[in-house]
Amino acid sequence: MKLDNILATAVASKTSLPSNRVAAVIKLLDDGATVPFISRYRKELTGSMDEVEIRSVESALKSERELIARRDFIRSAIEEAGALDAKIDELLAKASTMTELEDIYAPYKPKKRTRATIAREKGLEELARILMSGKPESSRQAAQKFVGKNDVKDVEEALAGASDIIAEWASESPRLRNITRNYYNRVGTLESTPAKDKASELEQSPYSQYSEFSQSVRRMPSHQYLALRRAETEGLIKVKYVLPEKGSELRDKLIDNFGPRYASKECAKIIDDAVADAGKRLICPSVENEVSASLKENADKVAIDIFAGNLRQLLLNAPLKGHRILAIDPGYRTGCKVVALDQQGNLLDDSVIYPVPPRNDFAGATQIVERLIKNHHLDTVAIGNGTASRETEKFVKGSGLIPEKAVYVVNENGASVYSASEVARKEFPDKDVTVRGAVSIGRRLIDPLAELVKIDPKAIGVGQYQHDVDQTKLKDMLDYTVMSCVNAVGVDVNTASEQLLSYVSGIGPALAKNIVAYRAQNGDFRTRKQLKKVPRLGDKAFELSAGFLRIPGGDEPLDNTGIHPESYDLVKEMAKSIGAQPADLPANGPLLDKIDVKSLAEKGIGGLETMTDIVAELRKPGRDPRTDEDNEAFIPGVEDFEHLSVGMEIPGIVNNITAFGAFVNLGIKENGLLHISQISDRRINSVSDVLNLGQRIQVKIIDIDSIRHRISLRLLK
């Protein structure tokens, strides 16, 4: 079987997808195509596989190639050691996981200087083999032959050295390692206790629940494992693995599965003791590291998936286009920074008002806001949801200068990161960080996606333990999520920022910079074909990106749709089939209803999936797939933590979703925690099955921790 077919079969097995479709996706990926491009424009080749399936193929392909590379390395290493034979080669070929490969490699891996290597240096490996045969009736008599050689002082030293070698052999046994892994995963427990002299500090920390904690390995929730690791890293707790009856059952299993079937009494005791020593000293610590790595990998995946899901929801929030915005970054002592923005988010004016404590300058603030609204024809207000947000909203609504329904509260997480960034400095070189932050808040209301792509996704604050998970995997997933969202929506090539363009399929930072520079020098693009004039934007980049770039009001109406330029001739044929012109088709439902895509596909004019997508695009040309959401300002409930009481029912907004629940903005500084157990009467697998980021909900306060300022909530129907 060819390597390509073997690879496709392996990936298909991992993803449970048809191997022929997987093979097509692999070829496209290897040719440089992106996931959004393949899922959108190569449906005939992939059997209409969606983006999630194609992404799973991409991930499995990467994993399989890493496995192949490791297998090749191990085979070469064993061959160089002169130990490669047909049996080992067959085992390597059949190994389907990294763990299996590493178990095969273990006996041949370069070793540190250990008790076993020291024993080998003294020539005691031969004695170990003699004892492992089980034949000698007297182990001491067998060991006596080695006394006086290579600095072996006596029989006890000889037997001890041979035992160390046997223990190492046992520790390298794939069978014993698998028995141990399975045992830990089946009955192992993780327990935590306060670190020395840290009990009081732990009690006051967010990890107080882990002062006396115990959970089975197989039932360990991802968020609890990450919390344990963080608390241990901070020196607050000690974590250890615990086995039933101190591992005696495991020890017996290891002994039963190693050594000759028949052995003399003395040999059997030496082998059994060596295996027990191997289990305690070598196998268990190694397997505990493996189990920890597995728990961490699984916990990372859950946390990263949650982060990506939250980010996707945030990025795909509906834009509020066509409005002129008064954006406010609230603050107490330093005042509220206010900016005026036009429909495109361009900064028109800025000022500072002090309508909240300690100044409470309502008259002065009203005068400034009134001037900005009047001078710049502002019709909508965006208020950051941080410090003093509630008081600022109360002032704006009370001023009567703008309708209450035109007041929006905007998640401002990451605005300070943007305001201090190089991107912000380039946009507003003569403005300080406070003004830049207010601009970011306003622009998030106009177009969340276009603004949030300027910020490191980790700074947006919609994940859990983002600093504890694998940073490479986190970045890869978040970058992919942003790219997926950008391409799902499409980008106006004449207004998009360099940052937004860089996430378009086939573009990247360098080409994005070239596009912006070309646009600045030559004016707006009139057609997609004009993109080929951008320096270094070749045929491949054009193929991958053109369908996702929009040109409203350009020379070619189809350039403002998701129809790829490669299909423009197909659109002509589709129009011709009903006696129409391509220009007659966009938004013309009755004409589009006449197109028989199935009949055209049977005649070989085009692919059924592609033509079906073309008709859908023509029905709503230039449409934005983001749906409208209720962005009404926060509904007044309480204004201070001290006003809360158990049993109170109040409104809230979901502002973060985790594996264990959701954090809810109650309109005060402190968020409430809606634990997963308090969300539904039935058991749910994921919080996101019930709640969405930004969703408005009604909750009941079930507990208040006045010392730590923690609020526990229950979801009301």
C-alpha cells in the first residue's frame, strides 16, 4: 500500500470519516489550501465535509505525521544500536500511539547513570540473566562466581546489583507498564493536602476547597485538575497519587506477569523482590508522570475548546452598523473618557466627564455629552462594562439626551491591552491610552469582529486557566477560531484593517500589509481581479482568498458575494439556462427559483454542491451571517455587593463560560458563579449546551461569601 493511502487510512480511522474523502482533504491541505477554503469551495472533492470535519482531519494528520517521524527516529536509533530485528520492526510498524512507541524504545533509549548501569559496569548482567532463568537452586552460589571481579566485594553486592538490573528490565516491560497504567486509571486517586505552613494562606485563597481533596483519576474534572496544578505550582498544596491498600494488589499483578513460569524458590524471591522494587521505584513514578500528562492533555483540550467556543460567540456578535457612537470608558477618580465615532469607527472628538463619585459632576458631564451628540450627530451610546459602568449608565439614561434603547453595555475585556499596543499607537499616535481604550469600546459595538482581531485572544478574558494550558495548542486553536470567524463573515477589502485582512484565507500578515499599502496608494479596489496587482499576491493566494474578500459597489456585482471568481463563468451558464443575464440574478427570488441545479449537474455544467451554494449566495448577496442580538443596556438590579441577599432574584449577563459553570455579570464589581449543577434539573454535558456568552438570564442568589466576596447563583427558568 502506498504511503499516501496508509496515511489516509490512519487519519480516517482516527476521525471516523471515509478514507476517500480524507485522502482528498489531505491532498488539498498539502497543496496549501486552508480549512475555510476547502469547506467552502471544494465540496465536490470532499463530499461536502464541513469545517469541523476538515479541521479534525488537519489535526489528525499532524498527529499522524508526528507519530511517523517518531517511529522513523526510534527505528534508526535501535538500528544504530545493532538491536533492530524483524520482530521489533513489526512492533514499530503496528504501534499506533506515542505510548506504544516509547514502550518499545525504552530498553534501547540512552540511559542516565543508574544503579542498574553501575551494576552492568561491574559485569553483573550475566548474573541477572542466570537468576532470571530460574534454574539455580542457590542464588548465593551463583553469585559467588562474580565476587572479586570488577570491584564486586561480596555476594550481597553481587545479588543487589543483579536485582537492580532485573528491576530495570521489569520497568522496561510494556506489559508491566500497561498493567500499571490501567490500574492507575481504574482505581487510582489524586489527593491534596496543605503544603507545610500554608494552611492559613490556602484557606484565604481561591483554592481553599483543595485543602483536603480527593478524586479518582478516571472521574477527575478538567477544571479541578488545572486548579490542583496551579495551587501546587503556587506552593499552597501537595498533590499525590494514592492506590488502594498502598498498591499491594498492583504489586502482586506485576509479580505474576514477569519472570519465568517455573523458578527455584531463591530465584523466584529475588525476581519477585526486584519486580516489587521496580514497581515502587521505577514504574509507578514513571506512570504517574504519564497519567499526569494525560490528565493535563485532556484538561487542556477541554479548556481550550471552551475558550475557543466563547471566543467564537464573542467574535460573531452582531454588528451595529450605520450608527454614530458616543463611546464611554467609565472610571471613578480619573473620570469617564468619552469619544465620538462615525459609522466607520473613525475618531471625531474626545473628552472627559465626571458624573460618578467622587465628583458627581452631573451638570458638567451633561453639557459635554450634549455638545458631542449635537456636534457629531451621535445616535447611540456604548458603555464599557468595567469599573463605574452601572453608575455611568444611570447617568446617561437619566440625562435624557439619548433614548434608553440606544444605550448599550459593551464587554471591555482586553481594551487596555489594545490601547497600549503597537496597533493602537499607529492608529492614534497623538492620543493617550485612555482615549484609545474608549475608541475600542465603541468600535466593538460597531463591528466586534473587526475590532477584536486587533487583540491577543488570550487578553479577551473568556476562558479558564488560559495561562496554565499548553500555550502552543491554545494559540493554534484561537488563531484558527479567529480565522474561521473572519472567513465565515467575509471581509470588505476596502475598509478592513491590516489585522483583519491577515486572518483571511491565504493572506497572512505580510500580504495584508501589502494590500493596505496598495489601497492607500491606488485608492479603493474596484474588482477582485485587481488584487493580483498587489505585490507578492500570486495565483495561489488569490485562489485561497478571493472568495472571502468583498467589494461592495464595485464594477462586478458578484464581487460582493461569497461566490468565488472561479465560478463566475458557471453563474453565466446558470443564468443562460433560464434565459437571463448574471446581473439579473442577485436578490431575484423568482428568477433563482427557476434554476434547476440538479438538472444542470446531471448535464455536467457544474457541481451540484457548488451551484446550490451559488443560488444561496445570490438570494442574499453581501449578507452578513451574524444574527442580531439583544444589546439593550444592563437592566437595573443591584448597585453594590452589600445590597445582595440570599434568595434575591436578579437579572444578569453571562460573561464567561467554563467547564464547571458560568460567570454572570450582575451589574456590580463582583461576578456571580452559576455552577453547572445549578443550571438545569437534568444532568448536562456542557454549560454551552444551555447558555451562550452575552445571554441575558434571571438568577437567584443561593449563597454569599462576604469575606471572599463570592456569590453563588441558581438559574431561574
